[in-house]
Amino acid sequence: MRESIWACYLRCGHGSRLYLNNLKGVVMNSLSRVMTFMGALLVSGGSLALPHKNVEDCASINQHVTKAEAVAEKGRYRQALTITDEFDFSTQGAFSEYIAHQRKKILAENPKAHLPCPITTPISDQLYGGRNLKVIDLIAPFQVEPRMQAKSNTEKKQDTRGVLLIHGLTDSPFIFHDLASSFLKQGITVRTLLLPGHGTAPSALVDVSHAQWRAATEYGVQSMLEDFDTVYLGGFSTGGALLIDYLNQQKISLAQEEQIKGLMLWSPASQAKANMAWAAQYVAWFKDYIDESTDIDFAKYESFPFNAAAQIYSLMQHIQPANLTYTPDIPLFVVASEVDQTIDTKSTLRVLEHWHNKGMRKTQHKDTLIYYADKAQQPVLPSSINVIKPELCTRGDYCDALIGIAHTALTNAPNNQHYGWQGVYRNCEHVFGTEYYRTCKTTQNAILGETTAQALQAYPAMQRLTFNPYFDHMVEALTRFIASK
């Protein structure tokens, strides 16, 4: 039984906890589950025999709610198949070696790694051509060049400019497939990291430490500085916090600092929205999971360990303004939502303001904030920060269904086959275990947005938004940021 006081910590948002007090246990006997599953197979034309491994894929596992609930109960995708060694970041091995190691680790540990996955992106097309994909192909770290002239030694310079992108807690590099295309169009090589404890199964986060994430970040940044003349750094949520933390440690020389021409942050993990975040470090000694869910999202864990919450809480303490003792002369590009229910956006704005005002920065005029908020709401920030607020959404097919930009939405395009408008995955984790879960997963006209208390009051079966309706607008602003002098 999941505990309502924790059910939405760092995931579903503070407002969702008001509704998860009404959690209902899913009580089924074995016969009813088997009959329901058999009925689903009949409807879909499946066989009544035990399903062959190839029957399901990364998309089809999202189509049957009853089966998904049974998967959650058994924890089928929650536990890693085995435990293998982490990459030794201290050796500063070539990035091609890092990618190869991480792929082997995913294949060995991830129970979904071999699942066929009929999801394609421009990046997967460039990396793998037209071959049939598996889950591993979409969640593994990657390097892709503006013109795909693949060479075996990817550690050597393929282009004079490169960007390193670091994902968020429980995520994978898949969340950067859409953004990566925009960098390639500007002639920038893209690299992504896979943080320790990710890309396999939620159990891998039970024992991970933020020190491991920091080591991975140092390796990633150093490899960029060695392999490219001009470097950009970008991070979503936890990835953003790791980059701020690393730059604050002054582990690079002034010459290397001058190589870095931009720091891009999508809802950086500055402070948790949940006011009980500090307690996770103590509860983790006695209980493994805050949430035990289905884990049918191939690109992101849905089960959430207490230790993961404890580690991100510890990391966030390093980037509080009082602890940011060094601010490099690197321009900031920040994207944030006023109604974010995972990260406290006010804290993010404080970090931005601190960075902007610190020292005699020559690049201060480039600092940019894209702020998703009510038209009447304007963040109180220095006028020298370029604040961009998108116009009203005008796409008739999904704009009428929007009620706020969620934390989970910022980096994905509306046409993303997995997370986008009419994508195969629906984020209903905030109501898993309640009467609203099935409706959220199956309704034809879902309300999309962030899981605030007000939104859930009006739309208890709403879907948490997983794509950015203003994605193209954001990419245009990002392109201007990179091009500016």
C-alpha cells in the first residue's frame, strides 16, 4: 500500500496529494485478472496461449489498463535483472567507450531493454537508419553530428561546437531527442549522458548517491572541453542542478570557462515543491519506495525510491544562492513554468537572479528566461534579464485542453510519438491506484496540464502534460540565444 503523504513527492506535485488520500486498493483474484487479460487478447486478435515475448512492445504495454495494474502489483519492470559495474569516470575514457559501456549495462539490467519499440524520432533515424528499434536504442546515451558522417572514434572532434545534455531524475536521454534536432540544425554536435542509476530499472536508484551523479557530470563536461572548441551545457531538472553545482566548484580553468558559451536549464532542480522533501533521507533507511507503479513508460521510471528523493534533496542544497560562491561568466538560458508541481519555480528564479547579478559578467546581457505563466503574472526580476512569455496557444487540436505547463512537458515536442499530442503514453501517475486512473488513461478528450490542487479540483481525471505546446517558440528563442554575441 502506498502512503499518501509521499505519493506525489517530486513527481505528481503537491496538489495531487489532496486526492491521493482517497486511494483505493485494487483488489482482484487471480482468475479475474487472467480472464480480463484473455479478453483483451481476444479483442486485439491475440492468441489465448501464453503470449510470446514478441507480442508486446514499448507501445502496446501502455494500451491495457488492467494488465498495467497487474504489472505494477508484481513489480515486473521495477527490479533490475542483475547488477553490473558502473563506468569508471575517473579514467576519463573516450566518450565512445562510455556509450558502449552504457549500452551493455542497459542490455544486462533493464527488463524492457529488448522490447521492440516502434517509436521513431529524427535522432533515432539519424543514429540507426530505418532498422527496427528496441527500447535500448531510444534510452541509451548518444553522440550525433550535424552531418552524420559516422566514425568509430567519436571522441575526436567531429565539429568545433558541441553541446552536452543531462537528463532529470528517473528520466533518460530520450527526453532530448526533440531538442537535439534543433542543435544539429545550428551545426552543433550533441552528446547526452545517462546518469548512474538510470536506464535500467527503478531498483537501481535505491542505492545510488548524488556523488555518482556529480562524477558523471564532471566526466561529461571535461570530455566536452577536450573534444570541442566551443561548448554548450544543458540540463533538465536534476541535470540542470548538476551543471550549476559543477560550475560552482571551479574545477575548470579560466581558459576552459571561456570555451563554454551557454548554460541552458529546463526547470532546474533548485528546490522541491514538496515541503516534506528533507525527510526522505531518513525514511529511505526503512522503506525503499515512495511509489510502486507500473513502469510501463519505457523512457522514464514510474516507481520512485525514497533514496532518489534523498539524493536530489542533498544535491539541491549545493545550489542554494547562499552556497553559490562562484559564478562563471557564462550566459544563462532558463525555461520554467509558474505552476511546476515538482520544482519550486520561485527558488529557480532566485538562482537565476543570483547568477545574473553576481560579479562583473560580460555576458550578463544574454541571460534569458522563458516563463510559462498566466498572462497577468510577471516574475519580479532585474529588467536586464530577457524575459520571454509566449503568446496564447492557438493550436485548435490541443490548446483548448490545456490548463498549465507541467514540469514533465518542457523538452518534448507536440509531435513526439511517445510523449506528444496523441502519443502512445499518458502520464496518469498522480491518480494511480484511484478510480480516476482508468479514465485518465482511456478518455478520448483528456484535459492536459500540471497537477495543481485547483486543476485536480476541476478535472480529477486529467492527464499530466508531457509535451511543450510552445516547443517551436522555445527553439526559436534558443536559436537566437546561441547566435547572439
